[in-house]
Amino acid sequence: MTPLDFQTTRRIICEPGAIQRLPSLARELGVTRALIVTDRGIFTSAPFARCQDALKAGEIDFAVEHSVVADPPEAIVLEAVTKARALKIDGVIGFGGGSSMDVAKVIATLVPSTQKIEHIYGIGNVATKRLPLIQVPTTAGTGSEVTPIAIITTGKTTKTGIVSPELLPDVALLDAELTLGLPPATTAATGIDAMVHAIEAYTSKLKKNSYSDLLAREALQLLSANLVRAVKHGDDLTAREAMLYGAMLAGQAFANAPVAAVHALAYPLGGHYHISHGLSNSLMLPHVLRFNMSEAESLYKELCGCLAAAKTLTASGDNFVAVLVGLIAETGIPKTLAEVNVPQVDLSMLARDAMLQQRLLVNNPRAVSEADALRLYEAAYS
């Protein structure tokens, strides 16, 4: 048996209307003045109004930091930390997508610490206890509510990870009602992102284990069965809840059996062109799966049974990829780099940048060279 050291969020609540429990959860953690971390779009949304109303009704004092953007730059994080210290914040609530939850993790970590942000990048470098942290996802994608990882944009285009058990939240609060207004394209991209988490966790080279495998299979089954329904019928609460729960399970899986080349090749797309993380993963997924076929086909065969559309097909690596490609097409999101205006002349630069993601590439079932990365981008181009 593969050695196992499984870590996840201490408490997980999945229930429609669970946002009403937010004040009591904050009190249980000793929070008297919370900082809600979100982005500008969510800040003006109905779900965020429900969050604020719940905290007001529960008499929890709070402030709001709504400066988060996709691929959050280090400067935004540091400004928020300064604000939180000035306000004497004693707890943090991440509310929104992966970027908001990642920034919330770093704020909760740095506010009570003497460490500088450059000292906590990498794996296992957080040396102090963080503030109480509650995560409320409003997309079914990143699984950040159950991972010990935060991704920050450093420099102009480079993304850097902070990985530490201290980043695991105290509570993940999953309320599918908060996802009902999510646009179809966002639903599709985030849902496919979650599927990539499950697939890459199941095929992860170094830390794949029986526990993460169980989570990945269940996540892929839920996500693949409900993705198109959630995209085309966004008011279907049952489908929305299945997606939210599946994304959380996939997050638990990849937090313990890390992702690999799909993510490594997706990061430069987000860093240079601000293509959403979920869409970047979707664009690269079929090509990386085919590239990995020589080493991972037996695992793809096993995952075939998790795809509802593959149940009448022979279990094979080719059928696994074909069904996923069909599922992506059915959502209607872009399928090529050309469609999202990535300049073809930039593909060599992207391949060089992807090689910086060795933290992820070491987990891939097949070694990836710069020449391989370039061929993968070329395959994804048109």
C-alpha cells in the first residue's frame, strides 16, 4: 500500500441554505470581527448580499475586502493584509471562487505572522498559526475550500504556490443555493476544472493512494453526470449541489495526490492572457490525456466507468478521452487556443514557461520536456 498522510479541512457542511449558519460558525471559532474576502463581481451579487445579511442578523461585526481579481497578484494580497491588521481582524471568510478563497488563506496566514510573503512560497514554509478561516465557495470548481494550497501571481506573469497544512480552512461551507446564478460559461469552465482535479489526482505519479482514488472516482462520477445539466439548466438545485459536492471531493483528492501537466500547461495561459483557470485546463486536457496514454491508459480504462456516457462503451483510454471531448463540446465553451486569441507565435514562450512548473510536472505519469510542451500547445492551438 502507498504510504498515506491524508489531510483535509476539519469541518465540511454541505446543505442548501447553509449560509444562515455562518454567524454561529464564526462564533464557535472565536471570531468577533471578520474580514470577508471576495471579488468585485461577487461583491454586488445576490449571494453576497445573503452572506452579509446572515452576518448582520447574527450580530457578527465584519469588513469587506473586494479587491480580488483572477490570477490575484501579490500586491493585492499585501494591501489586504495591511488593511486587515489596521482593522484588527480576528477571522477571515473567503467568499467566491478559487482566487478569493486563495487570497483569504494568505491573508489569514500573514495577518498574525512576522513572516514575509516571500518566505512562505513553496512547500511547508508557513511557520506560524493563522487566523480562523471559513471558506464559502460560490463556484463548483477549484476545491480551494479543502486544499492546503494558494496560488498567487508573482512578477508579471508567473504563478507561485504556497503549500502548507496551515492553509487548510477550519470550515468549508457548501451552499448550492449560492451557485444558482452562475453563468453557463463559468459553470462549464469551473466544472471541467474540477473534473481535471479528479483525473489528475487518480493518475498522479508520486502520491496516488487508495483514499484519494475513492474521492476522485466519486467526484468524476458526480461531475460528469451533472455538468451539462448545470450548464443548460442553471436553476436545477440538485445538479448544482452535485457539482459543488463533486468539486469538493475532487479538491480533497488532488490536495493529497497532486495535479500534473494539465495544470502546468494551463498556468502560463492564465498568467499571460488572463484566460480563466478552468478554461485553461479545459483547453489543455484532451491533449495531455493523449500524451499520457502510453503510461496511464490502464488508469483511464478504470475511470471510464465513472463517466455516464461511457457506460455502454468498451472501457479504453481512447473512449475515455473521446467521451470527455464530447462532454466539453456539449457545454459550448471554446475548444482551441486560437478561439481565445492566443497568438500562435507565443507557443514557444508558453512551453518555456510551463517548464517552470516542476512542482506539478513531477506528478505527471509521463515526463514532459519543453519540446513536448510545445507540441501540446500546438495540438491545442487549432
